Amino acid sequence: DTLFGATYMVLAPEHELVDKITTVDNKGNVAAYKQKAALKSDLDRTDLAKEKTGEFTGAYAINPVNGEKIPIWVADYVLMGYGTGAIMAVPSNDMRDFEFATEFNLPIKPILEPDQADEKTRTRVVKGEECWEEDGVFINSSSSFSGLDINGLRKQEGISKTIAWLEEKGLGKEMVNYKMRDWLFSRQRYWGEPLPVIHWEDGEIEVMDEEALPLELPQLDNYTPGDNGESPLANAGDWLHVTDARGRKGRRETNTMPQWAGSCWYYLRFTDARNDKEPFSQEAERYWMPVDQYIGGAEHAVLHLLYSRFWHKVLFDLGIVSTDEPFSRLFNQGMILAFAYESATGAKVSTDLVREKYGKFYHSQTGEELKQIVAKMSKSLKNVINPDDVVKNYGADSLRLYEMFMGPLEATKPWTEQGVKGVFGFLVRAYRFFADLNNIHQDEEDPEITKSLHKTIKKVQQDIEGLRFNTAISQMMIFTNNCIKKGRVNQQTAKTFARVLSPFAPHLAEEIWSIHGEAPTIADQPFPEYNEEYLKEDVFEYPVSFNGKLRFKLELPLSMPDEEVRQEVLNHEAAAKWLNGGEPKKIIVVKGRIINVVI
């Protein structure tokens, strides 16, 4: 379905086609790149925070849906062990492809309009300025060359139609690819669920009867490994050795289960955590499942999400749970990076060996100028940010607020101390104003403040539901500045804003709540509701066009009758220029939208 958005191809450096298709002019660069890639591990190559690298082979492929030539690159973020080692890159809908295309100035062709996203996101995606990996409506996805048209369809419909077209033309067929690997499920340590398995002296290995479960860990005095590197359970003599009813001697399995044994189904236990008779009741499971929203980092989700889904599907096949999938919606949060430094050869330099001078960075021992980059936090680079230090210097609320204010939740972004200072300054201003009773009155609130408050409540509520915490905080900053400019607000406004602020900065909001005489805690208060009546605009700034071209803007009351609006347009000093002494044929007024003068 994304063929229309494919703007380049990528081969893994090890792919057999690389040497065959690389042009003479590009062979040297590609060979050098292959040599560098061979020195990296698969983990390094697929690191989400890694700077994208690659080389153009000089060759092109033909896109079957539109007949266009698209360049073929070689890049190490594609692995031979995954799929075929060759991908079509769709930068508008895949973040790694988007980053690669941005790095090498390759085309980004939007093919999915995010019709459920906010207007700002939708506009950026349609312009090719932002990657969109969720569902949407297909755009720019038709071609007279092929006759294929999936414009207006949603993702699943587009997939079905495109596959049918490819099969009809003999260009491809529907296929499900599986990537299977063994799952090592035993650990040589004490702390873990013991495996209910007994090794008998006659060679038989037996799983314990269900009636004998649960098998609990024994109390130990010695937690050191057993002989031959076995788990500490090898030291549990009375627990370790067993005899059956026939006098046959046996030895319990000393390996324990990994943490996955619990974390793969913890969400099910949450549905009925106090049940001491079974893991969870069927009634509780049917009421709560599936999980509405799963949030996790992309790297974490590959493991935990994969394993928990595997676990859940086994339980579903056994009839123990009522849903085939455990999670309704997945959201991958971005990674917080930190500044790091590297030499001209690409060698990383730890931050304690870096000196800044006149905006440039140098190696303190060699004097070599270094390049500042952003990278994952690591002990070796000494660029790890300790949250305890941030809390000590700026408070826990500042730490929380800055993490939410850094940018979109899904974006990868670098940590900066200056940013922490910025949100700390906002919290200081908010506290000094709303906690100072000299700024508080008991009279009726100013209409402008009332309107701004209800706009803030609505915006923050919608942004919380959409996981757009950074824009919610921006709106709270705007409201606080409005109040400070006004000079005073009434007490109800101050308390209401404290409730809006509470999910983001609970300690400071609690303090403001208490200063205004409220008890016991703001945490028990519901989020405030907004009143649509206060959100209605009294005036609107109309764009005034002449024959469809914008010429000037005019602010008028929304209640003004259309005939008076037309007269105001004609009376405007700029109108005479565009009328050029003539009379308009028609003045079209679309209330609260636009005015168009036909001449």
C-alpha cells in the first residue's frame, strides 16, 4: 500500500546485489562503506539514536505502480538477517526512512493524511515535514501509468487493493513473514519462579502435578552459586532432594524462570490483584481487558510487547482470556538523548575530557577540535543525567515538567540544562502569582481571564487525551502570563488553575491549593470542566480576498449582519486600490470564515 510513497531503495551492505549493481563511479565509496559496516554489530547498526549513514550505488529501480526511477542506496540500518536484506524506503511513513531521507536530502512523498490528528500535525505530515506511522486516508496514491488508485482509502483497504493489483499483474503475491528465534527461559539465580520439574534417578524428567503447585522458593542461608556454576538453589538440600511414593530418588530443577514469567502477564493480574484463589476471575478479565493504551520505548516494546503478546495468545487459545490481543493501542515514546562529542575519525570522547571555548569544543589533552553530537546516555561517555541532581537543583516538578515539555512524546530529543531552567522559571512565576494572596480578589472574574481559563481547561484536557503534553504546558504558560499581565484574579480562578496544573506539577499545585484554604489534597479533585459559552468568539479577523486573492484582513464582530460587513469592506482604505474606481459584482460573506469580493 505504501509503494506510491517509496522514493528510494536500500540494500544491506552484505547483500549480493550490491557489488553487481554499483556503478564504476561509486564502487570506491561503496566498498569503503561496506568495510566500515562490517566492523559494527547488529545492535549498533539498528540503534534508534544512531546517526544515519549510507552510500548511493549509482543504480536505480523502477517503481511498478508509477514507472518512476528511484535510487538504490546501501545503508547499515538494513540487516541481511531481517527479511531479504532489501527494503523499499517510504520516508513519509517510517521514522528510520524519514531520518535517512532527511540526512541525505532524498524526496519525502506524503501518502497518508492523518485525518484524526490535530491540525498542526496534519499540516506538517501533508507537507512532508513530519513522519506519520499510524492509520490515515491515502493521498498522492494514484497513477495513470498503472491504473491503480487507492486515494481516499484507509490503510487496510489500501493494502488489500494494492496486493490484488500486484497479484493480477504478476508482480507479487500476499505473504506473511515470520522471524522466529529460540527463547531462553531459564536463569541460574535464586530470585525467580522455580521451575516445577523433577529429574529422577532413572533418567525420567517429570513436570509436577498441578495439585502440588505452587512450588515456592526455599529459605536459604547461602546465596552463592552451587557446584559447577549452578543456581544457588543447588545449596537447598532438603528442598532440592525428593523421594516419590515408590522410593525413587529425584532432584529438583535448580534453574529459575526469568523476569518475563511475571512481566508477561502482570496486566492480567492487575485486573484482580486481591484474588487469592486464582490469578484473576473471568468476570474481572472480561470487564477490564483489553488494555486501552500501552506506552513504552521502541526498544523495550520489541521485547516485552512481543513476549506478552505471545503469552496472551497462548492463554487465549486455552480459553483462559477473552481477547485475542492484550493491548488496543500502542504508543512508542521517544528516547531522551544527551550531548556527546567525537573526533574527526568518529571516535567518541567522554565529556570530562571536553573543554568549551568560544562556542567550540576541544579535547582537553590533545587540543583537537571536536564535533558535538547527540547520542544515547552512557557511562563510558559520562553524559548520563542523574535525575537526583535535577531534583536537588530544581525540584521534582521541574524534572517532570521538562520531560513533558521537551517536545512531542514520540520524538527523540536531547536533554539540555537550559530547558530545565526554562520550566523552572515558569513554575516560579506561577507560584509567586497564584500563591500570593495580594494577587487574589473575591469579586467577579474579568471576562478576558474567564475566557482564557476555559480555553486552557479545554486545551489541556484534549492534549492530555492526545498525549500532547508539551502543547498543554505551553497553554498553561500562556494563561499564567495573561493573569500576570492582568495583575489580579479571583480565588476561584486560582484554585481552578491549580487543578489544571496538578497532573503536571503535583507538589506545587498542592501547595497553592493549601494556601487557598483547601484540604485535604488536590489529588482527590476532579479535573475541571470547561464551559463552551465562554469559548465563543465575539470578533473574528476575516481574510478579505479580491477574486480569490488575499488582499487584507479585517476584524469585525461575529454578530454583525452581512450587509454591514459588506459596507465595512467597501469602507476599508485598502479596498479602493483593488476596486480601482469600479463597483464589485458581488461580495460573498462566509460568517466566521472568509470574505471574497468578486470584481
